[in-house]
Amino acid sequence: MTDGDDLEGGRGRATRWGAAGCTAAVAALLAGLPWAAHDRLPDRLATHWSGGSATPDDSMPLWAVSLFPAGLWLLIALALSVRRRRSRPTARPWRAIALAPTATALVGAQASLVRANLDLPDWHEARDTPLDIVLVLAATAVAGVLAWRWSTRRGTAPVPAAPGLDLPEGERLAWFSRAANPWLQLLSALTGLIAAGALVALAVGLADPTTLWLVCGCCCVTALTGAAFSSVQAKVSEAGLEVSFGPLGWPARHWSPAAIESARAEYRLPSQVGGWGYRLSGLGTTVMLRAGDCLVVRPRGGRTDFAVSVDDAERGAALLNALRQRA
């Protein structure tokens, strides 16, 4: 083992111990907040308010209020930290993007709950404050943005590019590839049928119009979004890289050869980027429609990569590098 391997191993261990320490600290904070004020809290604490009602309709004993959110946090942290058997040994900074806002939301909700029950003789007298909800949501959004910035900053190291093709002078080549997710296409078709059925029911007056409009609107949005992002096409030509979505090729993204710093093929899994679809993670932006090879480009001047899961990604990266060098 080289000194570099020893250094990387030490950094990996330090990162794991740091993550474990942060997880334990959040769990201790969630469990300790109610106990720190137990002498100023009623025997049971109000924990739920229905709709816009100011009167609570459910409560928990002090031990449950302490242990339930802490246990939920540990379960979420464990689920996001377990490495799947098929995952390759690569960093998954998207965990920080998921865990930071989750921890902020849980701690904020726990603090708000304790504050609502503070110095009350009975939990029925607790009052929910909308301002607390707004502050918790704002803090959660800020935590998510900060985690995203920190994670993407870690991924700014240069990455090796795929070897370029030897293009004869004056020869013009193009490369096309595509990928589709049949499950998203099926979801789009089913929600489209439900939306059509809701419109028919609305036309003949079979049910309450308010409910039908809500169902129709939600299903239409889901169907259109699924149709637009259930398939992707990639094209490399002298104009650069064009990535278009859906059967109509819209929306689309385009980079000229001069706007690309490097291109490569990389094997990625949904577990590495946070799931399926159009994903934002510490690895950058990934259009993940199927596990496997992805065409990955680093825009010039950018801090993160853009990746799209398409077939024959290595050849597309090689052609793109050749066009970039020619430009």
C-alpha cells in the first residue's frame, strides 16, 4: 500500500467517524430537548393539531416524545448510509444533501413541540404557532442549500476524460443514443387515463366537481411530467452535445464543443445519485433512467458534472472529446 492509499484510507475513516458523530449528536439533541425541560412540561405533551385548529387532538408521554423522533432519525440515517451490495466504491455526497435538511426539520419540530407545551398544567392547553412552522421550513431549506453547496464543492477535482477519436480532416461524424424507463412511461399512461376519466365524469356530473378537478389536475401534471422525462435522447455532432427529453424532444439542453471541458463514460447506479429521474446530488446532475454506463460531461467553468444514462456512452464521449480538441 502506498502513502497515497494510506492517506485516502485515513480520510475515509475520518469521514465515517465524523458522520457517525454528527448522527449521534442529532439523536442526543432530539432525545434531550424534552428531558432538559421536563420539570416545566405536563405529564403528557400535545403532539398533533388537526387542520387549522388551535386545539390539540393527540398527545404522548414524555418518554415517547423523546425517543420517537430520535429513533426515526437513526432509522433514516442508517437507511441512507447502508451501501448496497452492487454499489461501486465511490463517494455518495448526496447523503449529506438528504440528511442535513432532515436533521434540521426534526430538531426544529422537536423544539417547536417543547415550546408549545412549556409551562402548561395540561396538554389540552397547548397552542400550535404557525410562525414556528414557517421558521422550521425556512431553516430546512437553508440546510438543504448549504449541504448542496458543500457537497458540490467537494466534487470540483479534475476527472480523466475519455480518449478522443482520430478524426480525418474534413470528415463529419455524428453519434446518437437514447434510453427510456418503462415504469415511468407506464405511470404516465395510467395517470393520463385517470385524468381522462375524471374529465368524462366531470362532463356528465358523476361526482363533486371540486374533487374531480383536483384529481384531474394532479393526474395531468403527473402524466405530462412522466411523458417528458421517461425517455432521453443524446446527440453528439459538430454542434456539440444536445440532450433532449420526451417523445417531442423538449425540453432540451445543449453545449457547444468549446463549452465542454471534458467528457467520459462512467458506470452509475441510482443508489449513487439518490434515485431515478432527473437527480441533483454531490456528483452533479444525472438523468438516471437506467443503471449502467452514462455519458458524463464537465462544462467549462462549471463545478459539477452533467451525466445522462444512454447506451454506447464511451463512443459518444470519445467523439465529443475529438470535436472539442478540433474546436
